[in-house]
Amino acid sequence: MLRFRFEQFVLAGRYHVPLPKMVPGQMEVVRRRLESLGFATYGRDSIRASKRATKIVVGSSGLASSNEDLSDAIAPVLPEVLACRPNKVDIGNLMRAYFASEKRGGRLVVRVSPRLESESYWDELRSKGSCALTPDERVVYTAMLSSRATATPLVTDFPTEGSAVKRIGRKQYYASRLEPHEAASTLRGLGSLDEKNTYLPRNSLLSLNPASVPKKELGGAFRDLGDWCYLKLGRARQKL
């Protein structure tokens, strides 16, 4: 089971903490915590909180961001957040939480939606030699990469046949085409650094073949997200 752990990144001059993908009850727990600290709060799926010069945004998609350190505001409430009950959803809802896809030109074009490993912060993370792909994201995207050939060059810190050098800050990377098993086995996640490491593309786009969503593999992945996702694969309760 994937266990949640608190980790804070400073990117583009702001503080960011990856959080679980949260259900409404968890968002209310966070709201009460912020209000108890004197913050005025607004919004539901995305809570905006302000207290004098401090601004905090907490999204149900699993990210808190602020112009100030989030350790005191967020870390103490996490045990209560993790104790909440999850919501059961179908596989379509879970897929939408992690990516969007469409068939195009005989391939499946996937736009992944990681919390921090996106275009806004990608260059800074690579230049620092860091990685912010959360454990649940790694599980989901590994399942996708392992079951489909990718026509999209991925970014690696090791050369492969025909790879092109990419300089990002003082770090050297490569645009590399990998076999599915190698792409999946080397995809780097938060808190890890192996001998060989692969990263998602800067634009978050993957072009996969065959052009079908690997629902079987994703179904297995969605059952193994642990504390990082409170949307659980299952049959949602019917309201009476």
C-alpha cells in the first residue's frame, strides 16, 4: 500500500505540497484547519485562503500552494485528512483524475495531469535534479507505459541509441525512445533516484500505440493507490 508522506517543494518562488486526491469531507477538514488559524476561505473543489499577506490554495486534485511555508498550516491536519473515508467511483472518474485521452491518427494521444511534473515547473525540477511525480501518479503512468509502445520521446538521464542531448540548466538529459518495459521500469518518482531514470515529457503529452486505453492494466493500478488517492475503484452508492 502506498503510504502518504509530507514533502514540500519550492518552485517558481512558491511553496508546494503534494496531497492526496481528496473527497469533499477531506476538503472540509482542511478548511476548518485553515479557518482555525484565522484564514478567510473561499471555494469548494479549490479552497482559497488568505490571512494578511499569506495566500494558500488547496485543490481537491491533490496540491497545496502558497507564497509562505506550508508546514505549520497543512502538516498538522494530515492525520485527520488520512483518516477520512474514501468515495467509490467508476474507472472513468479515476482516469479523468490522472489523464485525458483521444484517438488521433491511429494512436492514442494522452495528456497526463501530474500535480507538479507539468510544464510550469518541469524545467526547474530537471535543472535541480529533482522529481515530483507522486507515488500514485507513478503507479498509474507506469501501467500505461508498460502496456503501450510510445511514439513520444521520453526524457532520460541516460543515453540510448539515437537519443538527442538536452541541456537543462547545468544538467544533461536525453530525448530517448524506449521500449515499454524500460520506460515503465525506469520512470522516476518522488523520493527516488536510481542508476537510470526516465521522466515524462515537458508538455505532458504521450502518443501511444495501440490506440486504446489499457483499462485492464489501469484497473489494477487504480486498486493500488493507497493514501495518495481517496477516489477508490468500485460501485458508487446510489442515493435513495
